Amino acid sequence: MPELPEVELVARALDRIVGGRVVAKAELLRPGLAPENTPREFARLLRGARVERVGRRGKHILIELDNGQVIITHLRMTGRFLMLPARGALPKHTHALFRLDEGRRLAFTDQRHFGLMKVVHAERLAEARELRDLAPEPFSDEFTPEQLACVLGRTRRTLKDVLLDQTKVTGLGNIYAAEVLFLARLDPFAPANALPRRSVARLHRSILEVFGEAIAHGSTMNVDPEDIEGSYFGGGFSGHWRVYDREGEPCQHCGAGICRISHAGRSTYFCPRCQRG
Ligand SMILES: [Zn+2]
């Protein structure tokens, strides 16, 4: 599942490719993709609109249009955007299709049907259910060690649990949460409200560092405009992961074997020696 860095890279790639283009025609081919818009409304709201900018909020892609509408997209497991030539068969699982003024088509495909799309007016964007409860953006001024300390101090849930909760900290999923906790040398299972202040500062720094390096790494990759997907790091970047998917391998700091604990269908990777704090 794409996490903040992957979604950021998809948004940047989309911005490069469709920014400034006009949607000549929009079709919602699987109504379940955008359950809050009818196919007719979807077509009507988007037809003739120019793409002003493609951005991101949390793990949601925001396609901002010059008629005030915004397309919110969550890729979930297998959602991806593809640029297609003007003519030709659609790929399997094409659930939305945007014909652009220059002739090409932007398709949204989703093999597993977990992706979500919604068209809302920019004025109502902040109150959209998908966005309204999200924690501050990690790279915004609102995300500070003080803010993080306040969030952590209010709950006895485990650190990892809190990091994965998008209303507490935005953008982390299972992979980057493991990386952040390792870099900050923190026990994933420690209660959040027991964290000393200096550890919170380290955690805050680690979140920014892990996201920053992944985005920087991805921005040097050549994103294929014909496959704007959200899983860029499946192959190449995985070699850079510090603990994720490294069960039994030596910790890069202390040499102890990396542990994996499975809970509720999710694996937690950590160094039992470095991450006691
Ligand atoms: Zn270690």
C-alpha cells in the first residue's frame, strides 16, 4: 500500500503530465469507485475543466481544477493512473477515464477495487470526510515536536499504533512506521504517553528524515508516464530499508538479529537491542 512518499511521487508525476490540460470528457466506468458521485455528476463536474495543480493531503491525491472542483483519490492497494493513447482498448479494471484536450486518455485502474475517488468543491474540501480528521502534514509548520508530544501524551496505545493512525500522524504505513521507529531507536510496543520529551523530538526528526529520503530517492527515479503507480519502492528502494522485511538479518547498528512480530495480519520489524527506549 502506498504511503506518503509514494503518493507524493504519484502526485508530482501527475502534475507534470496532466497539469495545464483540459478534461474534454470524464467517465466513471465503475460507479463504486466514486460512491458519492453519480456517473452523470462525475462527467458533468469535470467536463471542460483545466487541471491547475496536482497535490496531496496525507495519502490522498488532490487534482485541483480551474472550475473549483477537486478530485480526491486514494490509491489503496492497487489503484494506479495510466496515460493511454487517443485510441485503443482499455486496460483491464479501468474504473475511470479522462479524455484530455491533447487527445490522450488518463485511465484509473484498480485490480482490487479498494481505491476511492470523490469530486468535491474546493470550498468543501477541508470538511470532506476523507480529509477533515487527518493530522497535520509532516512537512508543514504545524507538525512540531510540541504538537507530536501533545498527541502522544493523550493515549496509552502503543507507539506503532499511534503512528499508523492517520488522525494522529499523517502519511505513515507499516513500512515507514518500522523505519521511523528504528531510526528513532524506539520500542514499537511502548505506550505512547510514556515517551520522554527527548524521545519525542527524536521521533519527530526521524519521521521527517525517513519521508524526506524516500521522496528524494524517488524523485531521481524515472517515472514511466504510462504507468504512474504507487509502488515505486517495491524493488529498488527495499534494499535501503533499515529494518522492514529484514527479519533475522543483523541490525546495522548493533548486529543483533532483526525481529518480526506478527499481529492482526501486520508484521512489526525492529531491533530488540537498539529499540528499547
Ligand atoms: Zn540494533
